[in-house]
Amino acid sequence: MSEPTVLCLGETLWDILPHGEFLGGAPLNVAAHLTRLGVRAVLVSRVGADPRGRAALAEMRALGLDTARVQIDPWLPTGEARAALDASGSASYVFLQPAAWDRIEPDAATLQAAHAATAVVFGTLAQRTPGAATVVRRILDDAAWRVLDVNLRPPHAEREVVLASLARADFVKLNENELVVLADWLSVRHEPEALQAALADRYETSSLCITRGAAGAVLWHEGRWVEQPAHPTEVADTVGAGDSFLAMLLAELLAGSSAELAMRRAAQLAAFVASQRGAVPRYDPEQFRR
């Protein structure tokens, strides 16, 4: 069998934090961590033909990312998210709009990359305009395994966009706050079991992962639940921790690891990332695989 390839689709932006500027965007972070973990990841995104766009491409290459499918927009600026951290290190964001990643184009090379990929990771933030949502759906049409990373960032958290994304997803990952929102939209209890049953019944979702911060995470996969406690850590900021969790979880599941082992390693990596500044700090992946 050929080595797995994961296509990560969506926003590239600079996180403007109180302690500096960091290249980010959930798809980019997931792709960077997958690459660090030895999985071939292809980022499909778009940056501006501006200084921040050039800096983004340079940093992507420094991270070892495949930038062949990163498009350059001649008019719109590179994405930007101004973040504020609360006392626990959690961030809230204000996004530049419009930005280059709103105009990703479904060109022939991108469609072929999606068709050839083992999995396509996509989110809801990159569908904040009707045109962008149409493009995401077009790229997903030929995907073999669709992984939805729910990423509700008000005011870009439209119910219909999220429900349409759920209808296309095989694997859904969300956090405990997003669980409450989705459960209300689907008129079920605020419990993982109730949400999983509703998703399976309405959308034939086969896998569901819910991260719960200090309470750890749960995974429904291959017909059973796996619960993983959080690893204690001193939080520097939570930016990118969920993305690293998803990257390790996918890397391990694609490699054939058990759900228990995949969740344990994902929790270890996420705890480390939360203890560091920035979304993709330096680390040796083998320290989480011993």
C-alpha cells in the first residue's frame, strides 16, 4: 500500500498575539504537525502577494510543508487574526475580511490532489462566504475520507454551513463548547453519546472526537468509545493545541495504531504544545511515541 497523504484545506493567516506574530490557521497547523510526524501533508490555501504572504511561504517551507498547492492572490491581503488571551491562555479572535484564503480556487491540480489523498481535512471557518463554501464542497466531492475540524469562530459560525459540512464528513472533531452548540442545533442532549447517535443517524458519521480541555477527550471510532484523560501541563497558550491533537490522532490511526494508543499520543502532544508559545513549537516526535 502507498503511504497516506492528507490534504489540509482552508485558511492561512497570521495570529497577532500579545507576545508576537505567529503563522497559523487550523489547516496549516494540522499540516505542519502531520509533516513533523512523518505523514505527507498537502496544504491547499491562499496568501496575498504582499510581505506577509511572502513571509508565510518562507515559514511554510521552513516547516517542511509542501507549498505547491498554496495559491497567491494578486489583490486580497494575507489573512490575519488578532487574538486576545484570557487568564487561562485561551484565545478569542477578530479576523481580517476579506482575505486571500476566502478566494481559494478549485483548479485542476487541487482537485486531483484531493482525489489522490487518503484523507481531506477541512473546517468551517474557511467557508465564511457563500463562494468559499461552494469551493470547499467542490474540492470535497472526490475525497475518499473527509475529516471535519469544526472551528466555530463567531461571527463566522453559520448554522447552515456547519450542518452542510457535517453532511459531508466521515470523521468529525470538535471541542466541548462546540458540542453544546451542535447539540442544540440538532435538538439532542449536551452529551457525547447523544450527539454521536444523532450524527450517525442523520449524516452517517462514522467517527467523532470531542476534546474537553482539562477533562481530556473522547473518541467514537469503529463502533466503540475511547476516553483519554488530559495530561497535566502549565499552559502558555492554547493556540494550536487542538490542531496538534488532531494531527497526531490522524497520523496514528492512518498508521494502524489502536484508538487507545492514538488518543494517548494525541493528548501527550497537545499538552506539550499548550505549554509552549505558538501553534507549532519545535519538538522531536519520537518523544511522544516511546
